[in-house]
Amino acid sequence: MSVRRSRSYQFLLAILTLACLGGAGYLGYVTFFAGSSASRQLKAAETAYQSGIAAFKAENWKDATLRFDEAKVLADKAMESLNEQTKAGKITEDEMKPLHGKIMWVKARAIRDQAFSKSQEEGKPLPETVDPQYNEKFRAFGGIPDAEARAEAITALRIAGDRLNTEPEIIKEALRVELVLQPINWPVAERFLRKQLEMNPKDARAHYYMARLEYDQPGLDGFIPVPIDRKTADRIDKAYEHLKAARQHGSAYWRTVGLEASVLNWPLQTAVERKLKPDAIASAEKALDNVLFDPQSGAVATAGRAENLTGINNADLLGLGAIWNIAMERATSDVKKAGGSPVRIQIVADAALSLAQKVAENPALATLLPAFLGDLIEVADSAQPYLSRADPVAWRDYYSNVETLLSKSTDAAKTRPRILLQL
């Protein structure tokens, strides 16, 4: 009789098969149900996540999606175990915090990267984002299409940032999320900014946003800046110090000079309430006008030459908008003085038109053109009452150039009625 057909062999094979199945079942039981420690399940989650990354790099999108989903499930299981161990007193508060942070860090990345791998799998790849400060591409948490998944990932990232606030990579990712939110949630962002500066005192972006925080001085809600007359001088001084550090370490031009103009304009806006002396007002005016109107290095002339536009983003557009607003405010104040002239108004208006024209000619900036056109319209609207009276013929030529630019723009259908109405 063949050994393989003997009853004893078949019985032994059945026993071995059951043992193997039992072993596999036991491993699954330990991983998902038994009182497995949170640290063991965290390790399993990290292993699954790294497998997902390997598959992602190999462009094996289906496997990557599965591995990231597995990592997320295991992270959730680890969190359940951590809660149980904490409640049972099997783990101290000091032991719980770093474990909590590590679990959330895996979970946050797993949710994000699953969204990116799934988009590749479906043939609709999500674009990566360029971080100009680090000169690298990254997968943005804000790019997660599903709102619920995005919120879950960002919440996990924030917890990881708070629990593991000495980990540079986590703080970097947390700031990439917080600093693009509109409006910025300053109480959250401030925690990460301060930690970033503790780790890297030369971080230009962190200094810039700390300067914005000190200038805006958001109210109790943590979002909305306080009115100009409620800002405190000591925090304005802090803002200026952070700005100097930001510039020293290479902060982007437009965001920096725009905020600098706002900081320098504050003493003039509050001169009456603070009872500034004429000499102090004159000194403040001189400092601000130098930043704005110096023929070579001034922000208005720089804008007219369309310089420093590489990598421009929302923060830079905000700074550029501040330049136009403050420059027109200073220019119109000149007209109202005895013997005043609209020369500066013309300079600002010409620079805004020149910048918009150059941007319209640059395909790389096409997506930002509506923002530049919007600034142009605001400037032209402010300039019209003065320039149309000072030189009607020149104003008609200017208006014609603006209208021609708008008619050629891809956003002309939306923008043109507004310019026609305002001018």
C-alpha cells in the first residue's frame, strides 16, 4: 500500500493541516483580536505602510492601495489596544503619548497615500505639490479628494505633531497643512511654528508666518486678525524682528516685502490714536516710501518689472496685494496735500498694468493670471478719479490697454464687466 494512501498518513496530514491553519488563525487572532499590545500592532502597521511605499515606488498601484488600507486598519486596531491598555492602567501617561503619536503618524500617511495610489490605479492621478523651501515634491494632505478621509488624516497628523513635536518630518508635514488653510488656524499653527524654530532657527518660512501671527494678532477665535487700532506695538515689533530673520534666511520676496509694508504702515494708521509726534510720523513715512517707491529697489518698481515671480503662491499674492493697497493709499495721500501731484498714482497704475501684461505673456503663470487681473482692476479703480481728471487723454489710453488685456485673458468673460462698471 502506498504511504500516501495509508490511513495513518492521511490522518497525520490532516493533523498537520489543522495545525498550520490553527497557527495562521492564531497569528490573525493575535494581530486583530487578542490582547496584543499596541506597540506590536503599531509595528505591524508600520510594516504594512512600508510595503505600501515599496509598491508605490514600483508603480504597483493596486498592491500599494491594499497595503496602505491594511496599515490604516492596523493603526486603528493599535489605537483600540492603546485605549484599552491605558484604561486598564497597564501603560503610563508618559508611555502612552509617544505611542499615540506614532500610531497617528502611520494612520495619517496611510490615508493620504492610499488616496494617491488609488487615483493612479483609477487612471486619474493626483498631482504632487512642490515645496519651494525644501525644493522637493510631496503628496499634500489637502489633495485627498474625499472630505471625510481628508479630515481624518489631518486630525491624525495634528495629533502626531503634538505628541511627537521634536520630529522634524512630522512638523514639516503638519506645517504644510496648517499654513495653506484659509483662514489659518493660528493656535494650531503657532505650536508647530515655534517647534520648527526651536529645531531650526534659520527656517525662513517659519519666521515669516510668525511675523504674520504677530502682525495679525488674531482674536479669541484664533482666526480673524484684530482691527488695526487694537494691535499692540510690542507685537508689531516682534513681527518686524521675525521679518528681518525671514529675509536674512531667504524668505520669498513678495510675501516678505508685502508684510513689511504692512508693518511699516501701522504707525501711520495709528498715529492719531497713539499721538505720534510729527518727527516720528515723518520718519515712518520715509521708511515706508523707501520700501514702496525707490526707483530701483522699491516694491512698485520691482512689480512693474515682473521680478521675483518664480514659485509664487497664495502667501506671495497676499503680499503683492498689500503692496498695491498701501502704495495707492500713500500715492493718494500725496495728491491731497497742498500742491500735491498724482505722479505716484500714475507710477503705481503703470506698474500694475505692466505686471499683468507680463504675466499674461508667461504660460507658466497662466493659472495665476486672474489674481493679477483682479489686482489691476483694484488699482485702476482707485486711480481713475485722479488720473482721468489730470490727463483725460492719457487715461483713455490706459483704459484701452487694460481693456485689451482683459479681452485677451482666459478669464475675460468674468472680469471684463467689472472693469467696465468700475471705470
